[in-house]
Amino acid sequence: MRQNEPDAPIVWEIAIRTVSEANTHEHWTKSSKRHQMQQWFIRRQFLVEERKIMLPCTIKLVRLGGRFLDKEDNLPMAFKWIRDEIAECVFPEKNVQYVDKKGKLRSLKGRADDSPLIKWEYDQEKSKRMGIRIEIYSPEYKERDS
């Protein structure tokens, strides 16, 4: 990949555990902790890299794991919280915050990922290491590679 070009794709691999959210039967605190960790790692990656995302773009989320999930239903659900956090990082102006009953400032996630400026794609690969790969392409770069 040509990382030094201005419109070269951004590719990040992060060791995040993903599961099909549609098929999990676990206590809500366990899934909540996993969602918070997924979002923390995504937010951290955006803060560390400090790369400008050129819009419109295509964001491809690739699940790395020992077995495949159902591509139509379970794969997109496994990326739900990750997709929400990526969209929050790309569109910080859409971040809605409120004060809860205890006086803590909270964020409402999941409001920015429906933008027509981002095309979302999903894929999965067999891997001994569990994690995800995020690939962010500008439209010009995607067309050149096709």
C-alpha cells in the first residue's frame, strides 16, 4: 500500500474481541464492558493517529478470528459499537451529550453512522489472532485500485 500518498488508504489493525451481538446470551454488564472497551480502543486509535479522514469515504471493517460469522446478519452486528464510535470520531459535531439523573455528563452514541458521506463495508478473514482491521478509502483511491 502506498501510505505516503495524500489519498492513500488508512489501515489500522486493533486487537479487539468481536462477537455476534445478535446471538449472545450474557449478562448485560459483560456486554456493556465489551462495548466500552471496543469504543475506547477505537477512540484511542483516532487520537493517536491524528489523520484527517477525507469525505466522502468508504470504511471497510474486517473481522479477524478463528471462525466465520454469518455474513448477512451477524457480521454487521459484531461491528455495531465499533461503527458507532468510528462515526463519532469522524463527525464530532454530531456528538449529543446530556446530564443524567446523577449529574454525570453522558454521550448518546449511534447518531452519526447514518451519514451518506460514509459507505460501510464488512468482511472477515481467518486468523490465529483475534481482532479487527479498519480500512478507510477515499473514492478516488478505491477507483484507481479497481
